Amino acid sequence: MKRIAILASGTGSNALKIIEHLRDNEQIEVALVASNRKSAKVLDMAANHGITNRVITRFDFYESDTFLSELKEAEIDWIILAGFLWLVPTNLISTYSNRIINIHPALLPTYGGKGMYGMSVHKAVKENSEIISGMTIHLVNENYDEGVIVFQGRTDIVPNDTVEDIAAKVLKLEHEYYPMVVEGLVMAQI
Ligand code: GAR
């Protein structure tokens, strides 16, 4: 059995898809959902699914090993970022080397880096009149959006697409592939 923790800052629609998808997998358990925002909807969603959930403070995450110790105590094997906006600190990166995964709402290496998240990504894509966008699933290292890419999904953009349309197309791709890719990576190491 492998135990995963999902870290998310907002709605948690990807977190929900992952939880639903993994419910049928007897070898992987979503054991923890954590957020840096107390009001994040993802925490309520996790509670509704009976999953342990908690808020992470800057002190827990950056200024001490508190969160890392909790992950170890909960015997977490993998960390899945699903719309998590804080940079992951080196103590987590080194302990969970190649076992932290992120999803980004664009085709990296373009439209990545600090400040490039959520709607700001889709706005930039629209402003540049791109004809293709998509999402990238990658391993996490100490820099924003720079780890090894494991999967990308593409979608066409037409000139009439608004920023919201682009966001919806990309989110659909995320929902379609992220749960399966997470499952595939974890299962490959079982
Ligand atoms: C997703 O589109 C994800 O790719 C993005 O935040 C959204 C979270 O949606 N992540 C980033 O921008 C990270 N740089 P959700 O809370 O509904 O899953």
C-alpha cells in the first residue's frame, strides 16, 4: 500500500478527481489533504470524503521540519500538488526525491515560473494569440515549474476563445489525465 498526500491552495477540483479515481485502487490511499489557505474549498471536500486534512503554516512548511515530520509520521510515500501555490522547500524535495508531482496549466517550459499560475497563465497565452495550449505534469524540484516533464496534454485554441474558455479547456485535460498519470507513477514504484 502506498500513501499519498495532496497539497492544494484552492478549489481542489483536481484533488477531487484524484480522490475519486483512486477510490477503486486498493494499493494507493489518499491519506492526507493539506492546504496553505484556511478557507480553501479543498479542505471541506477532503473532510466530506473522510480524509485527514489540515492547514499548513509558513512556520510548519518553511521555518521548521514540522510538516515533514507529519508526513513521515503519517507514512506518506508521495506528494501530489494540485493547484498548490507555495514553492516546495528543500527538506521536502530531498526527502521525497522524484516523488513529488505537480500539474501546471500550460505547456512548460513556456508560461511557467514564479507568478505564472491559474488565470495569469491563460491570460498570457491569450495575449500571445497562441493556437495551442495544454497542461504539464512534472516532477518537482526546488524551482517553480522546472522538474522533469512526465506528461503533457494539448488542446487547440481558436481566436474566439476567451481566457475563461482556454482555462476550461485546459482544466478538462487536467481532470482527464492527472488521476491516471498519478496512479501510473505511483504504481510503477510499488
Ligand atoms: C489547476 O489548473 C492547476 O493546473 C493550477 O491551478 C489550478 C487548480 O485548480 N496550478 C497552477 O497554476 C500551479 N502553478 P483546482 O484547485 O480546481 O484543481
